[in-house]
Amino acid sequence: MVDQTPLQKIVLPTGKTLEVQTGLFINNKFVESIDGRRFETENPSTGKLIITVAEASEKDIDLAVDVATKAFNNDWQYVAGKERGQLLYKLAELMERDREELAELEALDNGKAYATAKNVDLQLTIETIRYYAGWADKIHGKVIETTHDKFNYTRHEPIGVVGQIIPWNFPLLMLAWKLGPALACGNTVILKPAEQTPLSALKTAALIREAGFPPGVVNIVPGFGSTVTGRKILKAAAESNLKKVTLELGGKSPNIILEDADLDQAIKWAHMGIFFNHGQCCCAGSRVYVHEKIYDNFLNRYKEYAQTTKLGDPFQPDTDQGPQISKLQFDKIMSYIESGKKEGATLVFGGNRHGTEGYYVAPTAFTDVANDMKIMREEIFGPVVAISKINSMEDAIEKAHLTEYGLAAAVFTKDVTRAIKVANSLKAGTVWESGIGRELGKYALQHYTEVKTVSINLGVVL
């Protein structure tokens, strides 16, 4: 395969030079968009240009769909599960080999700490690909007993061409969550990385080709999209022919800390729950409900703990928190902070920009937050937490449900009976999904197969 777009060089803040692809990846080739359009991707640590990337238009997507359809019909659906698994294992091995470079691209393009990208994001990404490699030859139906003169069984067949749109907060991990089950089940894929973070996906495209995936099985097409796009897709799917759709559209997850909680652990994980990845997690524990008996002690110690967070250059080994993804997101977060102040919440710490370059927001906490305040109701997607008192387990459950989301939740208590009761009571996809469908595990495979029943008439049994 001869690429239309050559490798281009970028220089990291460390002085190291990387060669990257910036074309669309269609039919195992890197190509320019049909219209020749390109867009800029920037370093959020500085706000400066990294490089330009080919931008997919409707015509490019149509081409990718055509290529993926032919690959599915003529080849991929007939590839044995064992072989699909071997290809996924090979991809995981190549990602392990190039782990440092992939982490460097994540840190540069996303702004997350390099150490986090390498030791957390890449570790989970590789584990996810390996996990679904193991499922590829274990997807099967059942024999169904009906009458003696019939033989009935089910097949779990791939659905065909799958379109996937991933976010910018965990670019590689979200890519793995999508590609892993789709490819294991025998589907072909057109994947659109977020416009803010296309570089690691394009690097992965090169590894997909190197692993030996047939042309057209995976196509990666950078372009533009958003949560609003997801809602439009769902509407279009419902109005056409009811295509399968899974969506994850945000969260405002509660962390419940009861009076018997291990305070050291509660502080540690409540801090991680909101400030990990700069607060840019859909399942971030952005609402913390603390029992009134331990509230003051929790708040004082939580403030101390938060002040140990090191903000700075993602490529420095001691950095905990890098910049937010973009100026747009930075401005949005700062507007929520101002809203909290104006609506009467008490700013406990943070609330300001960190430094003079890039999009850094200091870890921020509010107390005295009423249930109807914007910072308590709306997803901020940044390092901002709202802390409120509760007086009982029942009060905590009631307040936890004061949201339009149902993505995740957490409860801290030493009493396992209370923990299970709260977990069972909370309407959330994970208690530690807003959206439609389930990610990861065996359940994710259900989105990428159709169940077919086959009935064979054996004739009359005497």
C-alpha cells in the first residue's frame, strides 16, 4: 500500500522528534481528504500549533463506508474467530512495543501527564485489546430444545459496518473500548477520533496495518463532532431503520461518604474521583455528599490533600495535572466557577487559572452548594467539585438522584450491608452509565452482533 501523505516530524517539549501520519486512514492507506481540507491540532500546554491533520468530509465518509462494506462482504466476515483474535493480539503487542511513543502523543495532544498516559491509559488500552482478542473465538449461540422433529440453534453474527465516534479525554483507551469488541465480533469499522486528539489514533492506524488487518477492516477518519452529534445520530437512527446505537452523553456522578467511612480512603478516592485526568472524565465524582458528623473533618483534610496536586508540564515526571484540552473547555470551566460564586456557593480552594500559558485550571472545590445551582446540576468536565452535607443514608440516596444523568456513583462505608443497600438503591450503570448500552466486558459484545435463529425440520419422529 502506497500512502498519499508522507510522514511528518514533530518535536516534543523534551527535544525528542517523532514522525507522525496526518492523513485519513482508508483501505489501509493514509490519504488526503477528497476536498483537500485540513485542520489544526494544538498543544494545550502552550496553546500552540502541533501540526495539521486531514479533515474528513461527507464524501470521505461515503468512501470509507464503501471500502468497509466491501471488506466485510468479501473477506472479514469469513475470517475465523481464532484469526481475528491473533490479529488483535498482534496489535496489542505492537502497542506495547511503541508504548512510549503513544504515551508521548497522548501527552502532547491531550495535555495529560506523560506518566499517567504511559502507566494508566496505555496499560488499560493494551489490556482491553488483549481481552477482546480472547473473546474472538468464543462468541457462539445455543442449541434450543423445542420438539423432537426440529433442530433449532442460534448464531451470533456480526452486524456489518460499524461507525464509531470517540471523545478526547482518553483517546487511546476509548479507541480500544470501541475497536476491541467490534473487531472481535467480525465487524468492519469506521472510527472518528476527536478533532482535539487525532494523533494517537493515526499512530494506531499504522500499527493496525502493520499487524496485518486486511484493507478496509479499520478506517480512521479525523473530523468534527460533539455530544449534540450523538443526539442527532440517535434521532436519525430512529427515523430510518432503527439501527443499533450506543451513546455515552455525560455524567454528574455522586460520591457518598457516610459517617463510618475510612476517612483516609474516602479523601484519597474522592480526590481521585474528580481531579484525575483534570476532571475530564464522564464518570467523575463531581458531587460529594458527606455525612454531617464528619463533614468538617473531611473538608479540612480534603483541602490539605488537594493542595499537594502538582500542576505543570505533562512531560515532567512529578506532574499530576496538566492543562484542560482546549481554550473552549478552559473558558467553559471558568464560566462555571464564576457561576458558582455568583449563585452563592462558597469557594473553598482553587477557582483560578494556573500560570500564564496554556489552559491550566487549579483544582477547585465549592461548599454550600444548593441543589438547583448550575455547578451542582450540570456537567462541568473539569477539576471542579461541589461538596454538600447529608444527614443519613436515605438523604444521600435521595440527593444522589437529583440529576438527569445515571452514569456512575460511589459509596464509602465500613459496613458492607449499608454499602450493598446503597449500591442497589442508586440508579447508576456503575456503582463505585448516562447513555445507552454498556461498555467493556462480555456485555459490550451484544452491541456488535445480531442473534439469528435457525430452525431445521427433521421430519416426523416415529
